[in-house]
Amino acid sequence: MANTTEIKNTPEAPDQPVSDKRKRSFGNKAFDVIVWPTVMGVAVWALSYFIAKEGMPPKEGSPQTGTNPYFERLRNWSERFINWFSQKFEKPINSPLSKSIWKSEPKDWGRSWAAWLLVSIPGTLLTPVTGWIEHYRKPISERIDRIFHIAPQDPENIKPEPKQTPYSMVAGRAVVVAGAATTMLAFGPKGMDAAGKWVGGATTAFYKWMRPNADATKISRFREKSNLAVFDMILTLGATAVMYLWSRRVARKHEEAMLREEVVEQQKIISHISEAEKSTSGGQKAPEPDKSSFVSRTGDTPTDFRTRAMKEPTPTGVALP
């Protein structure tokens, strides 16, 4: 009956989570610095800038920016979308947070929504690529540690990384796309255009400081490109940071929920064992509890589960068996 006494004295989980003193490995930190800014940062920025440049029709009175024949259909689609939006909303539309400052025409709003749709394509297409690379985070990070001659650490001292899933990656991307749409709605086309020109002006001033002998033609050409390129780069890097943080948060919450379900399942099994031991007082052997559902779903036996769960932070409000 020793096992029964141990079960009765099962400690309750603390109200406050225990502080985790484990640290991330060098390889995992390097993985984040290399993969996320490269794939979801630089690659998305370059592709979105190219697609916006080639896929958007020119403004009235402005020269044609897109000349690549392979993007002719995309330019035609953008123009049809802008015309449809102009016909759908005949009166000027005010942005919610700037009704009296940035009053924009329906055609300007149509251009903004068309640009929003175009620049969302690269990040959406590269999201599964980043998720695929995240699937191999552990071997890649360990390889980085070996390249930089980082001595292997005790696994118990390494903070576990949240395992990214398609759900967490899609959730992170959805937050970014929704955030970009909300920002555009808040400031309106003229507000976004003003922000782009301000960034372009600051970048042009830095360019003139670096190259004081540059002629006016080069400066003007640089300013036209920097209005879109630099502003898009800032927004892309911000979107990358948001997607990285949010997707990891979703992945960690998912793991905690799975661990909570496993703990509850294990508690049910141990409770069944306890009741079975009590029923053996008459000398009859009680039937063994069915553990197949637990083992098949988690891949652990109850003993393996307890050993593993004790090494992981306990979800708040759940007692370990």
C-alpha cells in the first residue's frame, strides 16, 4: 500500500509559475538571427518591393515604373481593381483616425488596397518555407554550436524551444496581415504616403551627406526609389519581428495545452490504479487499467511521462501526479 500513500500525498501545483533559470543555446539564438531576418525579412522585402514596383500602374502624371512584360497581367489586374474601387465608392473616404487631415479619394484608397494585396504575397508564400526550416531547428542549431566550437551543454540546462507548427506559423502571418490592414485604415493613403515621403526625405538627406558631390539627377532618382524601398523595408522588418514573437507565443501555448491534457490523462490513470488497489483488500486481483489510449496518443508510458513532465515547467493550475 506504499504506492497508495504516495498517490494521496500528491503535491498541488503552485499558484505562481516557478522561475525558469534555463537559458537558450547559442545555436538557437544564431538560428533566429540567420533564418528569420533573412527569409522573412530581406527576402520578403526584396520580393514585395519588386512586385509593388512592377505590379502597380503609375499614378496620373507619373512615369511608368513597371516595364517587365511578365508582370503585364498583374498590372492590368491592379488597374481593374483600382477602377472597380473608384466606381464602388464615389465619394471621398476619410480614414478613421484622421477625418479632417488626410482626406483621400476612392482611387487613392483603391491603390492602397491593391498595393496591400500585392505586398502580402511574398510573405504569405515564404511562410511555409520558414516553417519548414523551423522543423529542422534542433539539428541546425546543434550544427552551429559545433561550427563555433561551443561545448555541448547539459540538456537540463538548455531552455526548450517552442515547436513551430503550421497553425502557429499561419497565426503569426495572419496577425501581420491584419496589422498592416489596420495601419492603412488608420492613417489612410495620404497618411501612408506622407510617412513614406518623410522616410524617403530622411534617407535622401543621409545620401547627400555621404555623397556631397552627387548631382541633382542622381539625388532625385535616389529619392524616388527610397520613398518606397526604405519605407517598405522598415515595415517588413517590423512585420517580421511581430510574426516571430506571435508565432512562438502560439506554439508555446499549444505545447502547454497539450502537456495539460497529458497531465490530466495521467491523473485519471493513477486514480484508476488507486481505486483498483483499494478493491484488492478482499484478496481479489483487480483488473489492470487500460493505458493504451494514453500511450498511443503521447508515445510515453506513464513512468516515462512522469520523468519527462518533471523536467518541463508545470502549466499553471495543474498538479503533477
